[in-house]
Amino acid sequence: MASQLTTIFGPNPNISFFPERRVRAISQRLGHNRLDQLLDEIRTVVATKVKNSCAIPQSYIQRHLGTGKIQVPSRDIIDGHISGTCALTDLFYSLAGNNNPLAAYFDSIHPIYPFLCPDTFRARVASQDLVQSLGTDKVWAALFYAIVAIGCQNNEGGSFDTGVGEAWSYFERSLSCFQDLLFGRGSLTAVQAIFSSTVSAFNFEPLMLTEAAVMAQGLGYHRSNSAQEGPCRRTFWVLYYMEKTSCFATGKTSVLDDANISCAIPDMMESTFHDYDWFFNFVKYARLVSKIHQSLFTISSVSQPLSNYNSVVESLRIELEAWRATIPTRFRPREKFKTRSLHEPLAVQIALITHFLYLNALLTLSWTVLHYGAVRLGSTQQELMKRDLMRTARSVLELTVHIEVAPSTPVWILAVLPLSSLMILFDLVVHNANHPETGLSLALLDIAGGHFSRLEYASNGALPGSLIAEFAHLARQYVSETRKPKSMSRDSNESSIPFQAQDRVGTSPSAPEPTTSVAPADPTGLVAPAVLPQGPEPVASDAPGVMQPWSPASLDRSEALFLPYIDDPTYYFGDLQLLGIDLKDLFDHSYQLPGPMARVVAGMRSRHWPPIGPAGPRLDIPRPFKVSLLHLQASSLSLHPSATVVRSYNFSPCTVAMDAKSLQQARGTPPPEERRPLLGPDGEVVQYEVDDDIKGRSRQPASRWISVWAKSIFITAILLVMCILLVLSLLFLGLGISGLPHGPSEKPSSPHAPIKNVVVLVQENLSFDTYAGGLTYNPTIDGLVNRKYCNPSDIEDHKSHQVCAKPTAKNVAPDDPDHSIAGGSMQVYSTYHPDNISSASMQGFVTEQVRSYGIDGDLSRAAEVINYYTPDHVPVLNAMAENFVLFDAWFAAVPGPTNPNRAYLTSGTSYGHGMNDIGFLTSALPQVSIFEQLSNANISWINYSNTTGFLPDALFYKWTLRTGKSETHIKPIEEFYRDAKAGTLPQFTWINPECCKYMSFHPPSPINMGEGFIKSIYEALRSSPQWNETLFILTFDEHGGFADHVSPPENVPPGDHRTHKEWALDGSRIEFKFDRLGIRVPTLLMSPWVGKGVVQNRPTNQPNDFTHTSILKYLSQLWDLPVLTPRVAWSPSFGGLITNRYREDTPEKLPEPADF
């Protein structure tokens, strides 16, 4: 019986990892042993950590034992960690005010776990005999130091490493009193002290929670007859919630008997929002998971017939959905996570915890059915369960962008549940490479990989998160290879595999029917059919964005999921033993307790930690010091939603602001209005010449021989000349200009240009031909109208079918094209290794799409990469182009993905980065950016950002994080609309769109939703009081793999002498020197100071081409900034397109996006 329990659920029943046989089967499918190598690397890292886990100096351990001296932190430090009123030692943080970004104990921990009475605790801390009481009352000392440790951990005093950091020193002092807690007389303070130690260190969780629960029950806190009823209720119910959820997550048995609890749940006002009593809901959840554990994961429950078992599972699923439905919409799991509606302190953390609690329980129930009861389910119900499993795992990974990567974040949220979901999704991707939703799953694997890489960076390599990111790389490579049309050799090599997945070319896409003959015999000898209903229980919801349940009626053969636990006849339940690495322990260190405590803990482990997993040796993985337990929320930050993982560690010193005139005088040069510009050969301002009259101001006045009459004649002549010039100017301005408008020749922007505010919106992944190639309002547009543009379906086969561009692009691109630098080489040059970068064919787009997705025969699907939109499809773009300036020769900076292009847009170089690597997620770019330049010049700026899978562009740079600008200059997109309406936008506005589902144009974002977002930005600016002085620049970061017929030109490298290397689809290695531009992208200038309907081709009288760094060139001229890089110097400015004529006819509204 026990072996059957272990077989089905393993040591951690609600966490999904790979057993040994599954690893072999997946490796066979992958066709190589890189998965084994990856797991070996993880084992090596783990083994090293185990070897060094106790390498803490004895002097450090013994520091708090036997000294006879009580070391109490200063009053300022205590107040800072507990009340949030003072600064941390050695860190210059200001904690005053309500917007304190640092979270001390009663600010960020107590509302989640309100087991203390704040007034009583503060009063005892504030007493004059604190030192004496800590020396005489060990129970109080244990509680005091544990609370200070928790506050310190959430006040930036923690560390991912064992024995390191200020918080750990306080926690050691608390642990040194632990034996007094266990062997002394029980009390409320003792229970609180043991419990708070659990919150302080995750690696002691089972021991501490068990002892606290046993002591609480022994003192009768689970009944309502305590003399200290109020405080006891608080402590007991918080302990109940954490003990139950901990046991549910680890598979251990709870010591709290639900049937014997009679005390009432107290009202926790500090744990309630106006619409959400989260503490009460958390207690209800704890009761629910307690029922799940008792009903499904005990010896007696496993031995019941399958029919009864499945009925219990379904009833528990209904209860879970009923719990979800009682939660307010803005906090409710499975609703869209909208940070803009979570404005209260801790609201984001509470919402994230609520979502993860629900998803953890749902994953557990789904795996239970699929591992145990699915052998008796019908095919339709099996498909429902498999799709629900996939959706749940995806939901977990989608939420990783909201997780703060910090030592205070619960390891359950930080790593365990995301890691489990990543492996579930990895298994599904590998077995369903041709499934329509595999592309989305791959994108989520990449996002999860970025999360774990951030974890490695934040821990300075202590936690090897980048190894986990390799799973995404293996999956993407396998999908690319599987979808190649010429994969017959690979298929033949895999003919020895005992089963074939539905996604193989030539096999049926539907999953095979399960065979009941391979089902294990029920231990009771009874076999009954499953009674699960054929559809999920509907749950009422009033939220418009709720995820709608999948309907069996919509099932298509290509949408069926293959899951080996159900669909592989050779896979029997004996393979479900979860042997090998317990990855949950990957993020924990073992710790040698001081002195005799080592023997005490060893005894407690033997008493309370019975083996749950399979017999035999098991690898224990070291655990770092964690102040927070499973569900402890991350510290609140005063950042925008998409950057909650970022924290500023240093604040720049105060800067004395000087106006431009004072600054110039301080430098010894006259102010701009007293200088005369000198023009270079191309018309740009190269320097200013100081007027001789100004230079000679110290000279004597002019000779007194000049009479008053002579001065009068001179002044009269000057006035006549000015009058004549004024009349001529008025006549010239009154002349009408007929015909189609054309862009003016390039000229430098005047220092007195009417533009005071510049707004830049950079959207995602569309080429010029795809988005704007079908515009017809001006025949000079270099698009696809009246042009035949075709690509071969196989560039290596001259007889292959030609796929030609048609105006039939879809609202949502079904397949996200390859937009790597290697893929761009194939698209532009028809080879990954061009001999001559000046000779582009622009014939490889369809071929690369076919190879990337294994499209064979259905060339209409491959044609989506070359088709284009008409004005009816994109009415917002058409209206903007008809009314403002459209560039039809504007090129991306890099023929590659998003972040390198955005780096060029904001700094003139990507510093050698050619893909969306970890450097962009960790603020690792060292170069000077436009944001740093603007701050140095006292020019205001803000980066408004949507919720996104990437950091805001300003956070690519070390300077932004180091100087604290991430706290003050990065805001959520909602504040843009408020600032525009109030007329308080900064001089420079940078907008990040959402990426990559809704409003950015990046597949699978719908085109009409992207147009709707652009429309909202334009109309907010048009109605703003600042419109009369604003220039709105709209561009796209890259072509996204979509076709364009114009060859990208060569350019000047950025000057940092760095190259980028990556692998192509054919396995070859390419090197990119940043010596050519990317493919054309749509770009528009919108302002009352630009012409109407202007189509700007290549710059007049200049050999260079407009590109992303042209924006930086224009800004350098507008605000007299230094040129950042040689690439920026090479780029032409568009300052000549800014006119001196204000237009009254700019549209107030744009058309509604098309629905197609």
C-alpha cells in the first residue's frame, strides 16, 4: 500500500518532475543526450553545494553562545526593521513617508501574517529594560530576534547565501534560544517565537511548524476557552493556515486535527481590503487543501475504487472553483492580472499569493486524475484534463513577471511552482511539437527561463537558475528540427522508439485511445468506471477578461494533446516513482545549528520527519537562509507593474539645478542666445561662434564723435529694412503649394524650434511592407501596391513553388516568424553566411518560415509571412499617414530581435548583444543611454511601461538601477494618460507597449488591438494642453521576421568593437559585426509642426539612411546633447521635417480599428 502511494504521488505529490525512465524516453525523442547532460550539470552543482553546506566558520556559529553578553541592535535599527521609521545600517535609505519602498516587519509582513498584537510587541520593545529582559527571558529573546530578522530580511538586509547578511545574524541569536522553547513551559510567547522562526527560515519549516502546532494544541489554543482568547486566536489561525498549506506543498502529515478545532476565526482588520478579506479566504483555502490531503493523499484514500476516487477529485475541484468565485474580480485567479487595479499597499502581493494558491491546488488535482484515474476516463474527458493542465501550467509561468526576485520572496513562489510548471510545459511541448499552441508554450518557456536567469543573477550565482533556462532552449531546438519539411532521416532514426507522438510528420494528430489492459490492478480488487462529468462545472463570473473554458465541441484533430502518462501504452504506473533530484530543495541550504542544538534537531528530525519518498538513498540539496515561508509575499515597491523585480540599491547625491544660462556662464561660455551657429558641410551645427561684440564687452564705449543725428539715421534705416522683410515674409507665407506633398530637404533643427516635448512609442515586430505596404493614398510610397513580390518556398530548389504577396494578411498571425539575426540573414541573403552583404536578394522569408515551422504543403500558412494589409485593415495607420509624415525608408538598427534594437534606440549600441539575453533582464548594459544624457542635462524624462515580459527599456542600463532612477522615472502606462490630460508630461516620454499578447503587434497580438493602443496614445496627446509643443514619433523595434522587398543598407558599427555569435537552424555558427541595418519598419512623425501627408523617402543630399538612431541624432540637435556613438553620428536627423508653420487641421480623433 505504501509503495503504491509513493508510486502514484512521490515525495511531493503536487510537484511534477521527471523520473529516470521519463528522462530516457524524452532523450530518445529529442535525438540526443543533452537533457541527461543538463541534469548531470544540475546534479554536479547540487553535489558541490551539499559538500560545502556546512562550511560556516565555528567562530561565526559560536558568537552568540556562552558569551554572557546580550548584543542588542541600536534603537534606530530596531525601529527601521520593525516599524519602517529609520534606515538600515550602512545603507542610506530614507524610510520617511507613506511611499517607503522598503518593507519593514509591520509594514509588509504583519498584514499577511497577523499573529502578533502590534501594540503589545512595540510597547515591550520600547521599554527601558529591553536589554535586561532579553537576557533573562529566553522565550521573549527568541521572539524578538526572529521578528527583527524578518523585518531586516524585508528591509534589504537579507541574502541568498547561508550565514551571510545582517538578517542571518539576528536569526542565529533567535535559534540559540530554541532549546529553551522546546524544554521550557509552554506559553503564547513560546508558540509565537517558534512560529516566527518558521517565517524566518524556510529550511526549518517542517520542524518549527510541527513544534508550534503541537505546543498550541497542548495549550488549548484550538478551543475557545483560553484566558487570552484574542491573541491566542490570532496566533492559532495564522499557524493553521501556514501549517496546512505547508503540509499540502511538501506531502507531510498535518498535526492539526480539523475535527477538534472550535475557536472562532477573529476579525483581522489589518488583513482586509474594502472588498477582500484575504485572511479569511486564506483560512478557507487551508481548510480546503486539508480536505484534499485527507481525501486523496492518505493510505486509505488511495486504496478506494477508481470510481469513488474520481468522484472525490471532481467534488474537490468544484469546491476549489467555488472558493475562487468568492474572491473579488481584481484578485480572482484565472482573471487577467491587472496591476493597475491593485493600488492598495500589498495588493499586488496578496493577488499574486491568491493566484498561486489556486493554481497550486488545481495542478495537484489535475495531476492526480492524470496519474491515477485517467485510465478509466473517456477520450473527451481526457482531452479536457490535459488541456486544463497545460493552461494551468501556462498561467503559472505568465505570473513569473510579477515575482520579485529577492531573498524575502517565498521559495514556493520564487522557484518551486514555476519550476514544476516549466517541466510540465516542457514535456507537453516535446510531445506535441506540431500542436497549434506550441508556439505560445515556447514563448512562455522562454519567459520562465528569463525568470530563473534573473534568480541566478540576483543571488550572484548562488542559485543556478540559468541551468533551468536550458530547458526552453532544448524545447525550441527540438520543435524547429521536428517541423523541418526534410526530416525523414530523423524519423527513420527514431523508428526504434516504442511509440510515436501525434506531432510527427505523417502520423495522426489525434492521441491514441487508452488501453485498459495496461492499467494496474486496483489494490482492492474492484474496478469501476469513472464518474467524472464530461465538462467542467461552470462558475459564474462577471469579469470580461475571464479565461473561457475550452469546449469539447471545438476539438480539432490537430488540437489533441499527447500525454505519455495516458497515451503511451508502454508507460505504466511503476515509472511514476519520482526518483533522483528533489528540485524543491535546490534552493535551500542545510545549516549546522549552534552547540547542542545540532543533537536536538537531529532528534526532532527522526521524530517528525518520517520518510515519505521511495526507499533508498536520496540526495538532500542545500537550502539558503529564507526569512519568508512558502507564501510570504515580496516587498512592495514603488515601481510600475512590469518592473516589480527591480530594486534600486543606491540613491544619487543631491544635484544643484542650474539653468542653461548659468551653466554656460559657469563653463566660461556665453549662453546659447549670445552665440552664432557655424554650419558644417552637411548643414548641421558643428559649433557656436561667440559674437565679437560680446567678446569685447569689457572694452571702452564707442568714440564720442558719433553724433545723436547719426545714430538716429542708423536706427531708422534698420527699421525700414525690417519692415520690408516682414512684408516679403507675409507674401511668401500666403502662397499656396499645389500637388502631392514631399519631404523637405535635410536641414538642422533650429535652437528655437517649436518642439518642447518629444514622445516616442516603439511597437513590436512588423515590417514596412506588412503594415504599410498596402497604403494607396500617395503613389510615391515604396510599398507593394502594383508590385509583384514573390519568394520561393524552398530557396535551394529552383523548381519550388513561388509564394507571392497578397493583401490578405490576418488579424492574428498564426505563426511567429523567426526574427533572430541568423534567420534575418536567410531572409535577406537566402543564406546564413552571405559572401557580400551589399548583395541582398530579399527572397528567403518564406523559406525560413517553412523551415522554422515544418510547413509542408500548406503554403497558404507560410504565405502569412509575406502577405500585407490594406487601408481597410489598418484604418488608424492610414489616417495617421494621410495627416502626418510617413517614412518609407526607415530601417531597424539590427536585423534581429527586440531588445538589441531597443538598446540602439536608446543608446546607439547594443554593446554586442544580438538576442534577448539575460543582460537585458538584469540591467547589465554599461553604456551611456539617452536617459542618462537627459538627466545630466536637467531635461525631464519618464519611461511609461505596460505590463510586459521584458524590463522597461530604461532599465536595460546599470546607470538607471544604480542611481535610483528606476524608482522615480519609470511609471505604469496609466499614469501617461493622466499626465497627458493634466499637461504634465516630461520633455521626453518613452513608452513601452505590452508584450506580447494584446497591444504590441507582436504575434499573437491582434492587429486591431495594436491599432487601438496607438489610437489611445495619439488621442491622449492630441487632447493634451502640451500638444502645441509636442512631437510624437511612432516606430517598430524590428521587422519580426515578416517580409519586405527593400534591401537593408550597410552602416557604420557603433564603435565598441563587439560582435555577436549565435547558432543558425542548420547548426552552423554565425558572427554578426553590426555593420548592416535591419529590415524596413513603419515610422511616422506626428505633430502640428509637420506637413500633412508627407512621404519621406531616403534623405535628400545625404548618403546615409534613416534608422532608429536617427531619433538620437535629432535629440542631440534639439537639446544640444553629445552624440552617443559613431552609429548615431552616421545617422541622418529628421529635424528638417519640422516646419515653422503651425497646423490647425490635425485630427482630434482617429478612426476605430477594423474588425476582421
